[in-house]
Amino acid sequence: MALLDHLGITVDDLETGRAQFHPVLAALGYESGSEDDHSISWHHGEETELIIFAPRDEASGPHVHGRVGWQHLAFAVDSRDDVDRLHAVAVAAGWTVVREPQIYERFSENYYASFVEDAGGIRVEFMHNPPRTS
């Protein structure tokens, strides 16, 4: 089975990216990895590494949700409380609220999620979707 090894995201400004991504990724259990003048990485043990990159040329952001390209990255968490906690961490780190934590019945009666965007329009979802009860 092929698994996602790493995800690279180009941000408008590397230091703004660090300020916004680090608190969220640390709250998700990621640890700081390598960094240089062009990139910063975080890893979660041997699981997927996330890397932000400085733009190669003039910044062209922000990304516009719904256009060709990035849609969003969803982090599955263990509880609704985790969704609420991560949402608060992201907002405190300067992410913009797209959708407050709530149930999304169109996905399932238990699908609880929130959506935030960073300064460059990169959208992240925190979600909890326990199995349906019979």
C-alpha cells in the first residue's frame, strides 16, 4: 500500500508560515525537523512529514479556495474536544476562521469539524468522525 510520505506547501513568507504552522503542528504532536533558508519541516515520528517552502520567485498568494490547486488538508483527531482545542490554537496563531467547529450532517451525523486558513489562503480542517452507532 502506498502511503503519503511528505507534503510540501509553498507559503508567501517563511517566517509567517512558521508562526502559523508551528503551534498547530506542535499541538497535533509534530516535532520540528530540518530547516534552512528555503524550508522548514515538521515530522510525526515515522509518519508523514510536512514541509513549508519559501516561494521560488515573487510571492503570488494568497491561494484562493476553489480554484485549481490546493483544496484543503484534513487532520483526523480523537475527539470533538480535540477539534475545539486545535481550532483555538490555530486562531491564536493567526489563522482565519472559515467555519467554526460544528457537526456536518451532509458527511455523517457524527462528523464534527472546523476549517481555518493561514495568511496565504492555505486551508486546514480539524475533524472527528467516529463510527456510526447501530
